[in-house]
Amino acid sequence: MFSPEGPSLRELAVQALSSVEHGYDLLAPKFDRTPFRTPDSVLDAVASALARTGPFHSGLDLCCGTGAGVDVLARLCRESVTGVDFSGGMLAVAQEAVRPPGPTISWVRGDARALPFGPGAFDLVVSFGAFGHFLPAELPGLFAQVHSVLRPGGSFAFPILAPPRPTSPAFWTLLGFDAVMRVRNAVWRPPFVMYYRAFKLGDVRRVLELAGFRVGLEALPEFGRRADGSPRVRMVVAVRS
């Protein structure tokens, strides 16, 4: 799962016994060489889909990590792109990357549950691979924050994978991982919230609508369809009404 340049088993264990913030501070220098980074194929597919609905002026990468989503926004936004994350270590790595000329890029350390931006600051918000770090009870507040920083008509977009079938090894792998994390959080402090099965499309759509979004789904054809004809990967596009 990891390249030789990635974190060792000991480094992952230390991270897992830390808080989410400190854990990512520790992981940051090697994060891009782990499976936790969103694959380029997903980033490119989202960029292609959003390019058909642009142009955009200012974009926000929510929980930006080392900046993969910022690179997507830099292809789509004409004026400015901002990455926000609560891990100083991840932001430090993001700022070191060399990027081609384009929109102005800013990096902000902040909590996605209390975004440090004024109303209507952006017309596009994206996020990649971060929602497992939020408990279901936190999603209404998180989505309300995104709604507040979007201009009317602005979009909140993110990919979401179809859940694995109960007959697949992936289903049992994710179930086992979530079970281990729940046991870890029951007996160890500080908690490390990372639950891969808690972010479910039906619940997410309902909470987005309650936050004031008009929610649409777009299949990402690059990933094909499952045996029942449903897309393997969708992009959620929630528009501020």
C-alpha cells in the first residue's frame, strides 16, 4: 500500500495514537506517498466535470491537506484560490510545492467547522477525502459553514464513491477499519476520528438540502459502472439557492 518513501508502520502507529491535527502534522512530509491522498484520476475527473460548468472566479479547497484540491481549483478559477486546513504541517508541505502561474493562491490555517471567511467569499468550494474526519452529527454545522461562504448560485462539489458490496473484500476491510477506530476511541484519548463508512450519500444529500443547497449528482464516466448499472463514482454538486 505504501511506497518505500512513505511512512513506516511505527510512524503510522504514532499518528493513530495522536489527535487528528497532530497526527496529520506528523504524517505531512510523507502524506503524498500514501494511499490516503486522493488519486490523480479522481482529481482529474472532477476537474473535467466542473470545467463544463465554469468559469469560476474564486475557489476554496476545504480541508486542503497538501494541496491536491488547490491544484484542481487553479485550473478552474480565474482570480483566486484558497486552501484551508487545521494542520499546520500539511499546510507547510502544500506551500513548498512549485505551481505554474495562474490565480493567486492563499493558505489559511483554520477549522472547517468555523471557517474564517466572510459571507459570499467564494463561488466554488471543493473537498477531497476529508469527510471521514467528521462525525455525522457535525455535518449540519459543516455544511452550514460552506453555505455561508458561498455566493448565491455558488457550488460545493466533491466526489463520492459507491459503497462496496457486502460480498466484496473492500466491504469487510472498511468495516474492520471502522470497528478498530471505534475501539481505539473508546479506550484512548485524544480521539482520532476517521470513519470510512459513516459518510453515506442519502444522509449527506438530506443534510445538504436542510442547509439550503439544491443538490445534484453527476456520474464520473471515467470510472465506469457497477453490474447493476449504477456509477462507481459520482460527483455531488450542491448549489447555494
